[in-house]
Amino acid sequence: MTAKTTAFDAISALLGSRFTQSQSDRDIHGRSESHFAPMPPDAVAYPRSTEEVSAIAKICSGAGIPLIGWGTGTSLEGHALAPRGGVTVDFSQMDKVLDVAPEDMVASVQPGVTREALNTELRATGLFFPVDPGANASLGGMAATRASGTTAVRYGTMKTNVLGLEVVLADGRVIRTGTRAPKSSTGYDLTSLFIGSEGTLGLITELTVKLHGQPEAMRAAVCAFDNMEGAVNAVIATIQSGIPMARIEFVDSASAAYFNKSSGGDWPDAPHLMLEFHGSESGVAEQAARFGEIAEDFGAQGFRWAEKTEDRNALWAMRHNAYRAALTAYPGRRPITTDICVPISKLAEAVEETAEEIAASGIPGPIVGHVGDGNFHALLLPLEGDAQEWERAQALAANMAERALRLGGTVSGEHGIGMGKMKYMAREHGEGWAVMGAIKAALDPEGVMNPGKLLAGN
Amino acid sequence: MTAKTTAFDAISALLGSRFTQSQSDRDIHGRSESHFAPMPPDAVAYPRSTEEVSAIAKICSGAGIPLIGWGTGTSLEGHALAPRGGVTVDFSQMDKVLDVAPEDMVASVQPGVTREALNTELRATGLFFPVDPGANASLGGMAATRASGTTAVRYGTMKTNVLGLEVVLADGRVIRTGTRAPKSSTGYDLTSLFIGSEGTLGLITELTVKLHGQPEAMRAAVCAFDNMEGAVNAVIATIQSGIPMARIEFVDSASAAYFNKSSGGDWPDAPHLMLEFHGSESGVAEQAARFGEIAEDFGAQGFRWAEKTEDRNALWAMRHNAYRAALTAYPGRRPITTDICVPISKLAEAVEETAEEIAASGIPGPIVGHVGDGNFHALLLPLEGDAQEWERAQALAANMAERALRLGGTVSGEHGIGMGKMKYMAREHGEGWAVMGAIKAALDPEGVMNPGKLLAGN
């Protein structure tokens, strides 16, 4: 028997039918939502407890078998693919909300709880969990990739909304980071180290997250601009003015067109901003008025307001569906997602240069973005099977990354590195990438945790 | 010649008179503000550039000579003492504000810039840097210890207010972490790793910090309560209600008495809350009214308002001077600072148990705290030279730490570990402390960076 067979037998003995090498399970866990070719694992495990995850890690690291965490499979840079086989640890059966403490505005959850499930659970408490990457991702996956999304401009990212973690290390040791106290100054910030480590240092088996009070009042709106420049400059002025926007999203005219198509809307053929204001009744009114004045200066028109919950939900569902709607609107094309983030003062330059270059390429590339954070995405859509378009699209993506760095920004605002962006790591981090590698080697000397992602030589 | 002599000659050749082994320089850098016995370094270096710091690190790590960073020497757990000698790197000559970018609300500074110096520099921009630990500490030191203070309840700690760092590693390599973009998802969060690492992983040679808009309106106030319970429960209710307090500080009656003594005040002999509200004119009025209603429910009386800048400044100067005023008020006593932080719902229990135990001990122990964060300090004051009181005071401090952990909190909200709190690290972090040690060993295999602090076996 090989070491792998022995290891798999041991996991089988532990999990029974919750450990499988079936083709269908392997196939499902070998796919990603973006352009990467399928890379299935050798087996899939569905643990139900930290103890089981720890036992799996001990078995696999002892045998040098890769371990890949899996939440909902919605990451966009191939984070959860298995380029070297191994065992995918699917957290869908660790999906309990363990504890909600409204008096401390925190909740502890297992990693398989999705953001929507948590918010459903919180409904009666008057609290909510704000981080919203669009997809109904698992909180474990969101922590592992340092996710953010539409509300980060107001409420922060996973970095700012996780107080503590339980993590299973490569060798099966279980550590707990952080406490329920609002702050701490007791040594290295291990919580922050694991957030964004993309499963390369350990598997998150529990999270304690910060909750926020449901605002007394919420209003959403959409408005159109004559041109992209006006929309982006309105965002810059709004952020610089200090209006505490809850959401401020850019949508280009191409995206507006397929929003209409997918959701039966009637947005004009123009760039738009999608907005949300949170606060007291008077605070929301004040914010909306101040935003209105700024936006008008930059040529905004046709404001449409959504105050009823269902209207707001419909609006954000349309935004969240942007990626899938674009794929439907451009059939026969293979998506390359991009995700750059720049200082707010450089946003206009970054968006406009990108839009011009995409237009000149002849390849469809609608742009949407969490522009209040300086973060935007072009969805590049070269023709499936057209090697030349593919190369050109890759060059556009590389130019975007270079542009972000030139303007003092980062090659990923929120999607992460995975397999797709390792090529930019040396350029963004220099010697810091080697420091990441040294930390990786210290915590996972066998290199079993999510190999092939994020780190050089991983 | 010993390796040390050779190394010191090399640093002398580099820095000239900015490298000294004079007794007075060694003495100054061998003292701390709290109870630790003096532990002077062998020499003190005053670099003026990152290149010089890098060269010093290369020389020292090659010879196994300890390297200790020094900002203003205001840390409270012996962080900057030199228990194994070595070279203290004093950053007072790296004190330039390198760049202020109001359009991105960020500034880049050298580590020796103090928080007051930065805010003076920012005065004309309408922006400010909010983190305020009381002492006019250096920003490098504040980052190294993950400092916070009176305003963290609203603006966060150093963790949330630093976007990026330049760090010189033990072997002299220079890395840059973070960018000027508001968020990033490109690998391990090295910025957060170095913040709070207390000089054990590297020396911070540059910081990019977030700035905040000066609020349109600010109001401060003090109010008295019949008893501690009322004051603390008012804080809990205020935080739970979501009022965005800019400051909410607890001061017990003993502290109020020495505030009066040191600053000529006439506060009644009662526990107090010190408050500050930031926002628009109407927002501040609304917050103050809402707070007033809550506080009244818990027996607050005698509100005194400070709206003029000089009155507000005088009020916070009094608070910032609390530590020194207490030492003056209790002559012949040796201070033990404490610094626990608990979930907000446990604050009353934590403060009351602590106060009762201190009262029963007969040792003076005034309590103040950044209670909006669940963080408070008892300043234990055993008689100098009284071994029995010293032991009892140490037991009180240890009980506070145990209490914090029992209530789901942390043994340090903001002062850090240094030499003083290593004894609690295993209890708070369990196996996580070993993980910190593994990271330390990976980045500083010779163990030259601030030995004797934070880590087991360091």
C-alpha cells in the first residue's frame, strides 16, 4: 500500500461516507468560477468538527498529501483548485452559528456558514454582518481570501470585521487567535496573518466576527452620468468630502446594458453610480443631500431612489449578479477577472486609462467597481478558443496590474492571489514575498497547505 | 578584538558621533517609565536613514549583538530595555514627515515623528491623526506596540490606522508592506504582523498612516456618578446603543481627587466619565442628547461642557497626565501598571471585582480606563521597598489578568507584553504563542531583535 492509500484508509475510517473519491465529488471540487482549467483533488472530505479537521491534517501532513479548504467555491483566482491533487476539505457540514452575543455585538460561527445564512440568523437581533462580496460565500472562505465588496467603504473588509479565529495548522495543532475584547496588544496579530493567507498556513475552523447595528434608515439610489470621467470624479469628491457612504459603486455603460437585459431594467445607455446611505433618518437625508450636490456638479441626472427594502434588495441583487449576467450577455467568451485598487486620488486616471485600452483592444471588457475604495474590476471577455484574443486579454490584465502599482496601488483589492496573480507578487512585494515564504516554511514545512497558490515555490 | 568591538568600530565608522557608548546615553536608554530596574544597552545609535539602520542591522546580526528600537521611551512594560545589552537604535533623528497627501487622506512619516508633531504638521490640511495613547509617543513606537488610547473607541488603534510600513529586518534586508490603496488582498498581511511585534521581528523605518477629517464640531464633557456601577453601566448602555462616541473615559474617585490636586480642578469626590463627541453640529447635538438621556438613567449629574478648543485641550491634558499625577499624589510608591480589556458586556463585572479586591488589599490602586473599548487600568502603588506590599500588588495584577481571560478578554488592551507580561502569554494564547515563536525564528534566526521580550525563549 502506498502512503496515500494508507492515509485515505485512515480518513475513511474517521469520516465514513463523508470521505469520498467519487468522480462527481472530485469534479465539483476541481472547478472554479473563472477561467482556470479543472484541477480536481484526489478525494473530498466533509468534516463536522474541528477535531475531525485536525485528524485529517495530521494524517495528510504525515503523508505529504495536499490539503485544500473549500467554502462555496466562489473564489475567482483558482484558490480552491487542486493542481497537485490531495484532499479538499469541504466545510459545508460545518455550518452552525455557534453563538450570537448581541450585548457584545459579536457572533461565533463555523467556517461553512454563509454571509446570508448568518444575516438570516441575526434578523431578530437588530444586528447584521456587513461584509458583502456579492456571492453568498462562506465566512471561512471570505476570511481566507480577505474578502470585501460593496460595503467595505463604510464597514471595512474581513480584516476589520474578524475578532478571532480557530485554526487547524498543517500538523493538526489547533490554535485560537484573538478574544472577544474589542482590542488587544498581546503579541503578533495571528488573526490578521491567517486572514488573507488563502489556506496556505492553516484551515479556519471557527470565526468570531463583529456585528453592526442595523441602521435606523437606509436609502439606495442610482444616477447616470454623461461620461465615465464625471462619474469617477463625483466618487473622488464624495469620498474626499467625508460623507460616510455605505455603498458607492461604479457601473459602466456596457454593464448598465446587460443589467437591463438580465433584470428587465431600463437604465439609460450611460455610466452609473449605485449608492446606499445608512444612518439616522436625518443623517441619511443630510448625506443624500450632500451627495446630490456633489453629483450634480459632475453632471449626474435621473436619480432613482429605492427606500423600500424590496426595491433596495432588487437593486443590489442586480449588482451582485453582474458577473453572471455579463457571461450570459457575451456567450462563447472566456472570462478573465481583474481587480485592481488604487489610492482614491488616482481612481480617475486608473479607470480611464483602463477603459481606453480595453476599447482599443476590441475585446469586450465591462467595468464595475467598489470605487469608494479605489477598487474596480474589468471583466475581460476574449473569444473562447481564440488564442490571439486570449493573449491580448492577458496583456490588458497585466497592464492593469502594472498601472495599479505605478499609481501606488495593489494588484488585488479583494479577489486575492490564488493561482492567477502569483506572477505579480514579486513586483508588488519585492523582498516581502520572500518574508511570506519564510513564514509559510515555518508553519507548513511539508508544504501541504494549498500548494501552488500565493507563494513562490509553493 | 572581540566580535563586539569590531562591530562597534564598524558602526562608529558609519555614524561618527551619532554612535556612542557614553554612560549618560546608555543610562537614558536603560530606563523605562514604569517599575523595571534599569537595563542599559552597550551603545546607542542615532541613525538618520533607512540605509543606516540596515547597515547597523547587518553588522549587529552578523556579530549576534542585540538590537533594540527606541522611540520616546514611554512604553510601560519594559519594551525598550536592554536585558542582554546590545545597541539601542534611537529614532529621534529620523523625525521627518515625508509626505502628506490630503487627497488620499494619508501621510508617510519617519518612525521618530511623534503624534503631536504630525498633528501640528497637519493643522492646515483639515485632517488629523487620531490615535492618542496619552504620551506624546513616536509613531514608530506606537506601531511597534499596537498602541491605542482615548480615541480608539471611534477611530481604531494603530492596527486600523497604518496602511503600510518600511521595515529593516534582522539581516538588514529592507521590505515595504502595504500600499496607499485603501485595501488589498495580495498575500499575508505583513503590515499587521509588524504592528504589535514590539521590535522583535524588525525595526520600522517608515510608516504610511491614515488621516481623518477634522470633525465640523467637537464637544467634550465631564459628568459625575453616585457610584462606579452607575458610571460603568452607563458606558455599556451607550456603546450598545451605537452612539459613535469619540471618547468615553472612566475615572474613579481616587483619580478624580489627584486630578484636582494636579490641575487645580474641583471635581466632586465621585467616579466620573469624560466624554467627547465628534460630528456635524447637528450630529454632535443629537449624540450629546442621546448620551445625556442614557447617563441620567444611571444617575449622572453635574455635567460640565467644554466646547472651546482650549477647554477641551485642558480636559484631555489632565487625563493624559493621570499617570504622572498619580505618582506625585502617592510619593514613595513604586508603580505597577495594569491594562486589561474585556468584552463590553463584562466591563462592570471586571471593574467592580477589581476595585473591590484593590480596596480590600489596602494598597492604593486608582482606576482609569478607555472603557468604551472595555479597556481599563488600575495603577497599583505598593510602598517602595516593602516586599510584602510588592508581592500583594503583583498578585492583584495577576488576578486582573486572570479575570480578563475568564471573562473572554485579553491581558493587555494597549500596553503590550514587553518584559512585564510574558508570564501571561501561554495562558492567553496557548499553542498560538509557539506559532509566534516559529515566526520569530523564521525572521530572526539569530535572535538579535529585542531579545527578552514577548516570546518564550527570546
